[in-house]
Amino acid sequence: MADKAKKPVTHALRDALLHFAIKSKKLASPLLEPFGRASQPATVDDDELTALKSKLRRICATLRDAESLSITDRSVQLWLAELGDLEHRAEDVVEELEYESRRSAQLEELKQDLLYAATTGKRRREVALLFAPAPARRLRRKIDGIWARYEEIASDRKKLRLRPGDGAPRPAASPLVPSSALPRTERLHGRQRDIERVAALVRGEPDGGRTYAVVPIVGMAGVGKTALMQHVCGMEAVKSCFELTRWIWVSQEFDVVSVTRKIVEAVTRSRPECGELSTLHELIVEHLAGKRCLIVLDDVWDDNPSHWNSLTAPLSRCAPGSAVVVTTRSNKVARMVSTKVYHLKCLSDEDCWRVCQRRALTNSDANVDQELVAIGEKIAKKCQGLPLAAEAAGSALGASTSWKHWDEVLNNDLWADNEVKNLVLPVLKVSYDHLSMPLKRSFAFCSLFPKGFVFDKDLLVQLWTAQGFVDAEGDCSREAIAYGYFNDLVSRCFFQPSPSHAISEGKFVMHDLYQELAQFVSGNECRMIQLPNSMKIDESPRHLSFVDEESHSVEEINLNSFCGHRDLRTFLFIARTEQNHEEMAFRTKIPSELITDFECLRALDLSNSNIMELPKSIASLIHLRFLGLDNTAIQKLPESICALFHLQTIKLNHCSSLTQLPQGIKLLLNLRCLEIPHTDIKMPSGIGELTRLQRLPFFAIGNEPAGCSIADLNELVNLEGHLHITGLNNLDVAQASTANLWNKLGIQKLTLEWSELANVNQSLCDPQGNAVSCMSDSQHQGISATGDQVLKCLKPHSNLEELSIKGYNGSFSSSWLGWLPLDRLASIELKDCDNCKEVPPLGCLPSLKHILIQSLPSVKLIGPEFFGNVGDTTSNSKSRICNVFPSLVSLKFRNMEAWETWLGVKSEHFPNLKYFSIARCSKLKLLPKFTSEPKLKIQYCDLLQMPLCQKYRNKVKHVPAQNEISYTCIAEGDILVLEASCSYGA
């Protein structure tokens, strides 16, 4: 007893002394500045730090100006590259100085806690070394090196030719060939349906209150938008509809007056002498007024609505039935000109081969060598439906019709061929040149990923933000701006939604040619190494990725050859495999000790590798913003990780061996994303101090004093996306009231989970062997009442879109009504709610589309309360009935063992129900009649299925016992299919 009493006193005394030490150090720091502080070397004063920051701003401004210019002088390009290296070095040193100034104040408490917990002298020395400040001499050498290098580069500034008077962009010759209405080829493979559809749109009715139709055709570079429209213009059915057809090639250099002059020239067949916009408009009206015209504006890039309105103002004088067709690579341009957009897709592999064959075998007849055809079809598949790529591949094949040459083209990298590159990349690069600088950097970064890679939108945004590619704009968060970058690249066809994933998953793919373009424009900045190829690097990349192909054997990556590349800012490990998460790990060995040699790293991703622990020296990566450890066998994170003040993202998804987070994680005040596995992980207290958190998909409430509490959620008002809260059984009403979920307006999906209470559901047996509950009815009622009040306190904001409730032990009657309104709720799941005797009134939710109710074993009756008629079961109000489940599309019931009766369904209910599924509801005898005639699926519901089975019983020679049969009944409209399967025991 004496020892137990002594321990709290010792702890209290230690805490008081520690608090005094920290406060004393903060108060004394101004007095100690003349002598130099441990947290900031005395060799760097404030004036020098200010001067260094000023030089850094000048370097950044010079480089940003240079990025907008077309510089062909190799010596100037080299000068700029050296200046860029200096920018990064200066940025690192400034950040290191600022880090050292914060180290003592923020880490002293954590350091003392670790020293107190250390049990050996060796461990204490490790902790002291870990938190020791950077040697002043090393920082001094870095700063002196930067000054010397700056003076050396500045001496050559005359070669730069980027003075203020020399700042106008120097236009380079455009690789685009001007187009006309005349097609290049007589036949367009695989586009007959597109031609017919566009022709119908051109001859269709006007929209948007205009007298003429506007038809935007959008697609990626080289997909054939211009060729398609050329063939449409040549159709007799189209030409006969218009008195006048004119074609104007707009291109990327957009100026309203210049393009208007082009229209005047096309209409009048003469070059106008005037340059006044009003005069040009009058000329257009003079020649087009009262005529039914077809105007084609080919290759439009400008997305300024005022420019568009000014350009098309005189076209309103055309006769009704006129049309304006716009071809563009930008979805933003297409949506600006019209709400009805025609998306031109890629060709099929068969049509790609026909395009390729036309170019490769120009003088051949139908008797083509079938071996060549087989090779050609494989090559055409690499073109991924892009006609421009197919033509380029055909040109490469056309050099020879020998089997050997075609096989070499097949087995070598098609896009590495110089002829193919020269035909394709310049056309695609026009799209790149039209991007803003932040988008250019973001796109070039994608060269770290292999062809065919499925990009995760969230992951890319996190990596771009970590690298500083995102320019801050007012109060808007950097993540929101980065998502805008990504959406802009999607709009410009650099990315397309992945066809194998749902849109909501945020998965995207990039055409191989755009991947080739990214590698081309990134130059030496990015390097991707595809194992087991040679890992020798001639240049010093700033961003590096290892791609582990599926066929690669388990080997250790030798990073010794990269030890000299200390300027590395990105290290990514990318596993190319379709295996599940359990099978993906432990394939490639990465020596974790060498990772910490890359002291300038901003992003480190070791996901899907064999790594089991991070070295304590991870704290030396003081610039680190992104740490990815998804699907690894990592068991714990070292406490030293809490010294990485700049960390923004930690990803620990599918880390099933991870049991706890570091105690000092609350020090990572810049953390925006913390993704942890859905396991029994222990979250420490203090998470609520991470007020910048935006993504916290999983939040575990502990039942220990040092664990995470629901009150930690109170200050996390910036949370977005999905929030899954577990351990709600550990709460009382007072604790639940501190969560304040209603003020977290960014949460779209909420999952509330009550874990099973220990010993609550265990049963005892009486002397006769009958089960006896270990809890009384009053205890059950008390738990239910508490759960009811807790649920009421967890009310979310009214714009929530998805809700899932699991293991809830209360009732829904009063708490659910306190949550309303939830007018935007589209999906709800109720699972494993053992004590609930009724379902909540969901029928009144106007946007609800999907319902899943599973394992509510106490529900015997579903009646009018389900439809929202609580307290008014006799009401026949037409307005109330018409608003019952107005948007519901899918309704599913599972494992409702006690459910016997379903009452109150009227013909007006469920007007839009498309799918109804019910399984393992063995006591339910009758289903209501749905007037919408949804697709019906019934499984393991004997009282519903046996009457159907009896009808066909006499046609079966042998009918197994009922417990040997499982039934599935599927109905759609008047068609009903009953499936019966039987499995016999051994």
C-alpha cells in the first residue's frame, strides 16, 4: 500500500519539476539569446536569416518568370537548372533553421517523458542523442555554401536575358497543323455511329434560348474530333440543310478580335482591312443575316465566357436552324458553350488495327501475311484506342513488312521509337504547354508512376501538397486547391475515370501516351525504376520511385548506389500486383536504415513492402510531409516520429499488426490526414489538439484513462469525408454530449459503432441445462436507455449523405426524431442492433435511395412507424402518403430472425423502388405488393419460398429434406425464377 501511494506522489513531483523546467527555459530564452541557444545556433542571427529568406524569394521569382518563357539556349537552360538546385537547397536550410528554433519548446516535454520511461543508460543516451539539436557548424557550412553558390551563379546573370524588359513570352512554333473542312482520308474507321449522332445534333433543335444549336465535341488530343467533323460537313444530308458552311481554325492563341477577323475572312472570302470589333461584327451580320448557317470552330482552348459571348454575338442574326460546332480538348470549354456535350471516345482495338494497317500497308491487297496481322493487332492494342497513336504505330511498321521488323516494334517500347515520338508527343505537348505552372509540375510528377497505373485522386493530392506544388490562394485550403488542379487535368483529358471502378471511388487512369509525355517533360527531375532493371542513375533526380512488377522475385533493393543523392525529395515504392492486401506484403525488402540518409525527403511511401519497423532515426527527416505505410507489417511507430513537425499525412491502412499510436502524436500540429486500420488499435489522448485534421476515417474511443476520448472530436471541426467512430459503448451521456458532431459540416459519411459489452451476452445454465441470462430485464432496460440518450447526443449535421449504425443497444423511437431533418441523406445501414424492437421512421427522408437493415433480432413487426407516421397511424393524408420513400431505389433486409409481419404498405409507397432483397427472414409469411415492380430476390425465407416450391413439387422425383435445400427467388415484373440448390451431408 505504501508503494502504491508513493508512486502517484513521485509522478506528481516529477510533473511539477518538468513543468517548472519548461516554463523557466521559455522565460529565460530572451536573456540567453546573446550567448546562443541550443535550439538555434548562435552562428545564425536574425538578420542573416532574413537575408537568406529574401534571396530565396528572389530566386523563386526569377524561376517563375523563366518558366513562362520559351528558352532554347542550352547555357541559359543550364543556368536555370543550377538556380533551381540552389532554390531547393536554400529552402531546406531555411526550413531547418526554423525547425531548430521550435525544437526545444515543442519537444522538451516528450523528451523528458521518454527519459523517465528509459530503463537503461543506453536507452537514455539514445533519447538524448535523438533530441539533440543539429550541430551549429553543419548549418553554418550549409549557409556559407549557399551564399558562395549564389554569388557564383549571379555573376553569370547576363546570360539569363530575363530582365524586366525581357519578360514577354517568346512564342515557339506550334506543332499543330491548321485544319480545314476537307478531310485527310476518304474513310474514317470505327466512327460511323459518331458521325450519325453528331449529324443529328447539328440538324437538331436549338437550346439555351438561342436561335441556333451549339454542339461541343470534346475528347483527348489525337482522338479524331477534327476528322469526325470534317466527315460530318461532307455529308449530303448535312450540306442540304444549310445555305452556308464555314470552317474556322481557332487554336490556342485566342484573341477575340483575331478570331472574329478569321470568321469575317471565312464568311466574306476576303481579308478584312479594319480591326475594330464592332465593324467586324457588322460585316458578319451583313453576310449571315437571315441565312441558315453551319459554323465550325475547330480546336478551341479559351474558356472565358465573356470572350465566347463576344465572339458569338453576331451569330444570333442567323436564320433559325443554324448551328455552331466547337471541337475542344477541354471539358470546361465544352460546358461553357453548351450543357449538352458530345464526348468522343477512343476506338476499339479492331478499329485501331484498321487505322494502323492503312498506314503500314498502303500498297498491299487483302492477302496480308497472317503472322503480320497477328503482330499488328497486338501493337494496335498498345495504342489504347487513340487514332493518332495508331497512325504513328503504322508509320513505324511501314518502314518494312518483314516479320523481324514488326516483331521488334512489338517487343520494344513503342513510344520510345523516335518516329512515333516525333509524330505524337508534339501534338500532346500543346496541351501541356497550355497548363499553368502548378499544373505542369503536378502533371510531370505523375511520371513516377508506371503505364497502366490506377491513380488514387486523394493520394495524388496529398503528394502534390507535400511537395509544395500548390500555390496558396486566400482562405482556401491547399488541399481544396490541389483537388481543383486534379479536376482541371481531368477536364483537359489528362486523366480519365477508371472503367473498372465506381466514380465515387476516385480512381483514374492515364493514357500511355500521356504517361510518356509526363516522362518527357519531367526531364531529370523524376526517375522511375522498374525492378528488376538496372538501378544505375546517371543524373541526380529529385523524385524517385521503384516499381515492383508482379513477376519480380523477392529480393532486397540495394539502395547503396543512391546514398549520394541526398537532395532526393520523393521516395515511392509502388507494387504492381492485383493480389489482395494479405498477399501483397513481404514481397520486396527495403532496408529502412538507408531511407533516413535522404535527409531532404518530403514524401516517403513504403506501402506494400516488407518493412516491419521504422528506425528511430526517422526523426532526422525533418522536412517530411507524407509518410505512407499502407499494407505493411509495421507493429508500432517510434516516438521519435512525433518530432516531424511538418508531417501532413500518415497512411496506415491495412496495417493489421499495428496496435497503438505514439503518445506524442498530438505534437504533429500540421497533420491533415491520419488513416489507421480498423482494428483494436489504441489511440492516445490529445488527438483533439490536431485541429488541422481533415481526414480521420477511423476514431477509436478507449476505455482507459490515457486513451482517446470522444471529447477529442470536439475541436476537429475541419474533418471531411468518412468518419467511423468505434467504442461508443464506453460512453455515458455526459461524455457523448462533448462530441459535437453537428458542427463538422465536411463529414459526408458517418459510421457509429457500439462494440459488444464484455459478459453482457454470456449465458449461464440452470441444473436442467436451460440457458439463463446473466443480466436482468432492468439491466437491459438501463443499457437501452443509456444508448438511446447517447445516440441522441451524436446528432450529425443536417447535410449528411451516408449513415451506418452498428451494434446499437438502444431504441430508435425518440432519438431518431431528434436527428431530423436529414434532407440529403441518401444511404443508411442498420446492423446488429440487438435490443431494437422497431425500425426508425425512414420514410420521411426525401433523398434516401438505399436502405440495408441487418440483424435486428428483436424486431417482430414493421408497421406504419417505418414510413414516418409516428403518432398518427390512422392518417390517410394524401400528401403524407405521397412523400413516403419518394427516392428509394434499393431496399435490403438480412437476418431478421423474429420478423413475422409487415403492415401498412400502400400502393403509393416506394414509387421508385428498383431492387428489393430479403434473406434469412425465416418467420416472415407475406410480402407487400410493390407497384413499381422492383427486381425481387428472396433467399433462405422458408415461409415465403415454400409455397412457390410446392407448386412444382410433383414434377421432382426426389425432394430432399427442407434443411438440405436453399432457395433463391428472383422476380422482375411478371417473370419469376425460383432456384433451389441442395447439399447432402457426408
